[in-house]
Amino acid sequence: MGVKLNLEHWKSMPGPDDVHRFVLENGIVVLCRQNLTSPSVQINGYLTYGSMFDPPEQLGLAQFTTLGLMKGTQKRSFSEIYDALESVGASLGLASSVHTTSFSGRALAEDLPLLLSILQESITQPTFPPDQIERLRAQYVTGLEIRDQSTEDMASMTFDQMLFPNHPYGLPVDGYANTVKAISRDDLVEFHRRHAGPRGMVIAIVSNLAPEEALHQVQDALGGWNNPEQIAEPSFPAVSAPTQTRREHVELAGKSQSDLVMGTLGPRRNDDDYVAASLGNNVLGQFGMFGRIGEVVREQSGLAYYASTHINASSEAGSWEVSAGVNPANLDRAIELIIGELRRFTREPVSLEELEDTQSYYLGRLPMQLESNAGVAGALINIERYQLGLDYYRRYPQMVLEVTPEKVLEAARRYIEPDKLYIATAGSRA
């Protein structure tokens, strides 16, 4: 029957005619889209620093710095910041990843000046109050200690270390308890001074304001920010796919569940075969009750509490992963079944029915995600981050529909070799 598509519906997606892109003199990119049906404003964006700059002995430095930004500024104390936001029902938060430090905020459109003012103070004038930083450190370290007892988290971290050795993608953005304990307040101040700056910064604003008015407010808040000492993004080492299957286990005594993460390199976000790989991944381990993997490992065999697949695609590299939580006694059998499904996935095309179901799901899901200001702002950031083009969401339906079972098979074979996988497990031994 084929997938039915309402092209008129897709003309309302963000596109070059209604997404306005501006560049301030200091390098900040501003993306604006007007939504006259909503009284609220959503801001999303990022700065170009992250854990890629963390020294080995201070892993978690970028994240710790980011978590400290809203603990006090030259103009407001910690309580004054949150009282100001709460008084108008607004929200603002920041978090770091490998490449970027992202922020998102929401308020009524009339309160955008306040939201931008607090953002500006937090990223340009943080004071890192010692009492707040020590309280934050205690909470941070406690969270890391809890993480280190999670079978799911430890399997995932071990897999990343195996797939990306000597690479920022192989290290936890949060760091470790001992590395965070080694970070001083002066380290936070120095890290912020050297890495936070307007170069490469992007901010997306979706509201009922005219694009020129939104731009004017961003210019007022951030147009004068400069940091001539801002350090450029470092070069990343090359990555290599596994040459043979290797398995590592993290022993966590007393756990009733073992978790596994297994897989290999996957596409980067802007690779030509990303869409085909993503659609194939949905068939393999997402659609319905977690696709083929979920059907075989969980539903038919009853070996897993959950089983699914994921493509984690970034700018430098990506991973194609299978994750599952199982009874320790079922661990080896679950791995065997997963490898069997990967062999099938790389030997024969997905069925036309499976692909069309997935295409219909993708084309039905995206418009729903873009119904909110937050969804659109996130989409605009995605476009800019990976240089997808302002017309990306107008082209998206055709990109999805052009994928054939043969293209899915080609992508699967390009990345997945079932006899050359990294397998990380964590938990008690059976």
C-alpha cells in the first residue's frame, strides 16, 4: 500500500521562510521562529565547551563548572536567582556534554528580558560562592557514588571505554567521585574564564514575539559579551571499529539483575546513511515492544526485563548499541540471541511491512514533537549544531520515504559485524 503523506501538513514545519537566522558581531548565532498561538517563550541553546576540555585527573570539571553557574552571580545570590524565576513561573537550567554546555528556559513572552538577564549573568558573571560550591560538591559526589552501584550505568560506561579508548567519548561527562573531589573552586573559576565565551554560541527563541524583537532582546543581553581568551575546540583522535569480539564484566556483588551493553561504531549525525540506519534501528530494537530484539529476547524467550537498541550519533563518531537487563543466569543466552538477531539483520533486508510501519511512525511522530515551543526550539538547535540546513524538516518526509529495505541492509552491513562486537556487562555472576 505504501506510506500515505499529507504534504500540505509538512509545509507548516519550520523552514527557511519562517526561521530567521542572525549572527551577532561577537559570533553568537540567534535563531528565531514566531508562534502567535502561544503566550510563552522557549529558549534553547549551547556554549561550545564541555568535557572534551577536562584534564584526566579532573574529569567532571566542565559539568561541575556548569552546575555552579547559577549558584550566584555578581548581581544576584543563589536565592535571588531562583526567587526571580519563581516569581514569574519561569525556569532555566544548564548541563554539559562532551562538546557543549546546553541551556534551556521557559517563561511568558513578557518575561523574556528577565530570562535572558539571568542567563547572561550566569554564563558571564558567575561567582561560584564557596558555601554553595561545597554543598553542590557533596550532592554531586553522592550522585556519582550511587551511579557506580548501578548495573545499567556501569555497563554503559564500560562499553564507552571499550569503544572509544583514549577519546573524550569514552570518558564519563560527570567524571568520578575521586576526580570531582580533586576539583577546587579556583579550578572552576579558571575553567570558566578560559572556556566560556560567545564564539560558537547558539540560541534559539520560539515565542509570539516578532523575530526582530527577540533578536533585539538577545543583542541587549549578550551582544556585548566577549572573551578573547576563549579556547577553540580541540581536535579529536580517530576511532576504529572492533576487530574482534571482546567482553568485559564489572562485578557488582549482591545485584539481582545484570545489565549488558554491546555493539560497535555507528553513523555520525550528519552522515548520508544516518536516516537509513535510524529507520533500521527502529525495526531492530525500538518499534512496538522494542522491535526484533525485544520480541526474541524478552517476549519469546523471557530472558530480559528490557532489551532495545540505540544509535547515539554525534559530530565526531557514533555508536550502535544493544542494551538489556537480565537475570544473571540468563546473561550468556541473551547475548547469543542478540548476536543471532544481528546476523539476521545484516544478512537479509527488513520486510517492506516493517519498514513502512517505521516510516509511518517517524512521519507521525515528528509533527507531534514540533507542536510545542520547546520541541521547535530543540529542533532549531539540532539543525544548527549539525549543519542540517534550515529546510531540513521540509525535506525530512522525502528523506524518510526514500529509504528502502536495501538501503537499510547496506547501512547495517556498513556498521555491524556480528562477530566483531564489544560486550560490556555489569552485575553479580550467576
